[in-house]
Amino acid sequence: MLLDNQRKIILFIILILVIAGIFVNQTKPISKGLDIQGGISLVLQATTTDKVPEITQDVMHSAISVIRNRVDGLGVAEPMLQQKGTDQIIVEIPSVRDPNEAVRIIGETTELRFMEQDVDPVTGTQKTVVKDGQTELAWKFTGLDGFMIKDARPSVANSMGTDWQVSLTFDNEGKKLFGDITTKLVGKPLGIELDGKIISSPVVNEPITGGSASIHGGFTAKTAQELAIKLRAGQFPVPLKMIENRTVGPTLGQEAVDKSTIAGIIGMGCVILFMFLYYRVPGLVAAVALMIYAIIALAIFKLVPVTLTVPGIAGFVLSIGMAVDANVLIFERTKEELRAGKSIHNAVEAGFERAFTSIFDSNMTTLISCAVLFYFGTGLIKGFALTLAIGVLVSMFTAITASRNFLRTVITIKRFKKPALFGVKLSKPKQVEKTA
């Protein structure tokens, strides 16, 4: 029965290894962080308004959600958004093609409102106002704004492809309100105000009750796309002021990655050599388990997915050492049992059982530390905590389950049942001379 269970477990481990290997080879590369491949780093500050006199957590969460939607519209992967203090947001976007476009889309506060003429009730003519020393027609808010937009897409306004528009779809509330407004304004202009400026005022020919509209304003393909992304993402609950804008180059990060890779390969090679020379057969089993650990961990990095940063690489390398550390505890316990005179099989079982508590306790304390770092830390610290936590969890599986069942299988072979192959030299009992 034990052998049958061993075979099943080993087959299960091999199946996981094959799936992980296929996943590592056939999926896209692991996402790289800002410090490795470069990008932009922005710090935005929320400012109060008459309607929102206090910056609360709900306001900040809403602003972060809008920024995330805008970043997703850019088509870039794995942005890092982190609240800083009570009213600031850190935005890091790796590998952006056009930093200026990204800054415009993310940082600019876009406010869309639909307006109607502010008519003098006595004369019946549209009122005027003075703005910046210039006289302009006066408009009043209809109650319909960008918060009621469900979707926004750029589209071509003419057959020549020289004029672009932004096609809008309203949510249920906006659909009803837009129908009521256009019914009321038949034969009159409907003002479309963007960031406080009327960009167009088409005359309403008939009620529009389908919940769709379009914005014209001399857009190019690029500006129409930018506006569509902003409107589709939603409007900020409060204005955001950009207080820092940095373009980060990948030179130092890539150099660190190259050095970390070399250090990791050298370190793993030295560890495998030491384990084999000192522990012999168990050391070889640990080396195999370490290779399995690396493949499974990389597969999980892609599956989660994990954005790999320089601190994240450090966390992964550190977890490799912890994976070997678990094997060291197990094998030392096994050697103690062998010196006590137990058989190979009993010594191996006792070694794993006696070392499990120490391994579990040490890994749990590490996982608790990782949870604290991930919860309270910023982007790079979170990357370190996440890769270390994944490495610790995988190492527990490979060090305990994989190593144990591989070693159980190996010791069924007669030639591997010698204590010397486990790094133990048993002293022969001394002969006691008989006296006449």
C-alpha cells in the first residue's frame, strides 16, 4: 500500500512538473517592473472642491479606480497604483510607448457636461457672460454629465476619414435623462461642454431616446481615442494635481537583473555541489527537488501574474536558500537517526517527521512577515514580499512532499541502503578482549 501511494504521489508531482514546464515555455514572458524595463512614474494629488470639501478614503478609492481604467485603455500591462498618505496616488507604468500620451490620459481631469441655453425670460434671447475679458454665450447645466456614460468609442465622422467623433452610450439613468433633454430642446442647440469649454452645440432635430450620442469637436484619430479612453474610464470625483512626473530608464534595472541572474546560477550551482558532497544521495534528491521548485515557482509567477522587479528577484533567490535550508534540517535529523542505529527506511521517516515542526514554524513566521510587507509596503516592497511568499509555499511542497517521496523511492534500491551514501560513517564496535 505504501509503494502504491508513493507511485501515485510521484506521478502527481511529475504531472505538475510537466504542466508547469509547458506553461513556462508556451506563455508570454513574465511581466517586468518599472525598475527593469523603464517607464513613467507619476505622483498625483487630490484637491478638494466646493462639492467635496474633504478627501476621504472613498474618494481616493474612486480616483484610483478611474486611473486604473484609463491605464487599461492605454493597453499597457501591470501598472502599479499605490495610495500615498491621505491624498496622493503613485502611478508607475512600465514600458510605455508614448510617455506624453500616458501623462495626458492619466493626469488630466476631464469633465463632460451637457448644457442648454441660459435664456433671458423677458427678451427670450440667450444670456451672455464675460470670461477672461471676452463675452460669451451663457449656458446652464442640464444635469447630464460624464458620470452617466456607459461606453465611449472613437469613430470616423465622414467618408473621407478626415474628421473624427466620439460615440457615446449612456447608462439607464443617462439614457432617460438624455431622452428628456433632447425632447425638451427640439429645434434648439444642445451644448457639449468639455473641461469648462463648449466644444460644440448641435441643434436637436428630434428627440433621441436610444441612449446614444456623438461628440464632434474637430478631433483627430489620436485626440478622439484619448477622449474616449477618459470618458470610458469615468470621471474623477475630485481634481487631481500632478506634483511629480519622472521618466525612468531601464539601464540600472537591467544591469541588476543580469547580475542577479549570474549570482543566482552560481549560488544554485554551489548549493547543489555542497548538498551532493556533504549529503550524497539525499543531496542529489534535494538538487532534483530544487530544480522542480524553480520550474513550479516560475509557472506560478506567470499564472498570478507577478510583475518581476529587482527586489522581487531578491525575494525569489532568498526563497531558494530557504528551500535548501528545509532539506538540511531533514537530512541532519536523518543522519542522527542513522547514528542511533536505525535502519535507512526508519531513519528517513523519522528525519522528515522530526524536522517538519521546525520547517513549518520557520516558514509560517516568514509568511507572516511577507503578509505585513505586502499590506503596508509600496510597489517594490510588495514585489519582494509576493515572490518570497510564493517561493516559501512552493519550497514547503518540494522539500517535504517531493523530496520525501523521491527519497523513499531511491532507498528501495538495495545499493542505496548504505549509511555512507547518506554522509554517515558508522564506527565499528570495539572488540573486548577476553581474559582467562
